[in-house]
Amino acid sequence: MPDKQERFKTLLKQNGLKVTTQRIDILEALEDRPDKHLTAEEIYECVRVKNPDIGLATVYRTIQLLAELNLIDKLNLGDGFVRYEIGSKGCEDTAHHHHHLICLNCGNVYTFQGDLLETLEHRIQEAMEFEVVDHEVKMFGYCRNCRIEMQEKRNKN
């Protein structure tokens, strides 16, 4: 835990920000839940457990600031909510190789690790002289559980 806090303190300082408990708590809440893709309200609920005096407005202001600095990423996963996750600057494990699989039936979001687009990016750079520095992939479909459920319904009919 102290190593994580020190890393976040260093990140905040490197980005010209004052180190505050609220900022550290928000970064920790997101890093501790890498597959959750939390809304601002969910972040607030997580942080309140540790810091009961924090206000929702503080959480909103802080996530806006952290998102502007790419310490956290803002996501639109097609469910009508703005969601957040630790950004590529905030965690070594999430970056260019991080994609989302969204189930159209249950709405669950799954994280997929792997950069399968390197060849395409290389071809784009050669053909268009355009350097791709990041990309976002969202794939929509049906998770294993929903596919099984749908198959069982079809078999009953």
C-alpha cells in the first residue's frame, strides 16, 4: 500500500499537482478496481469508506482534473454513464493494450489485454505518415453466460 501511495504522490507532483488525500484516495479506488469502470458516484461511495468527510463535488472536480492529465481515463461504454478507470499514466498495467468487451444483454464490461492492432498501426503510419499513439477498442456482443442462457431459451422453443 505505501508503494502505491508513493507512486501516486510522485505522479501528482510530476503533473504539477498538490498531493492531497482526496486525490490519492480516488486514484487508489480506481486502481483497486481495474475491471469495474466506476461512475463518479461509485468512486464517491468507495472513497467515502476511507474518507467520510469527502464531498461528491470534490470527487467530481478531482476526477475532472485527473482525467485532463490522463491519470485516469474517461469512458463511454454505451450505457448512458460516464465511467472512469486508472489511466495509462496512473498504472503501468493499463495503457495501449487495454480494450473493452461489452455484453449487449447483461451490460457487463470485460477488459481484454493485448495489442492486436500493432500491424494495422504500422501500416497506417507507413501509408498515411500518421503516427498512432493510442487507440480505444470497444467490442459489443454477448458474454458466455448470456450466450448459454439464449441457447437454452432457443432449445426450449
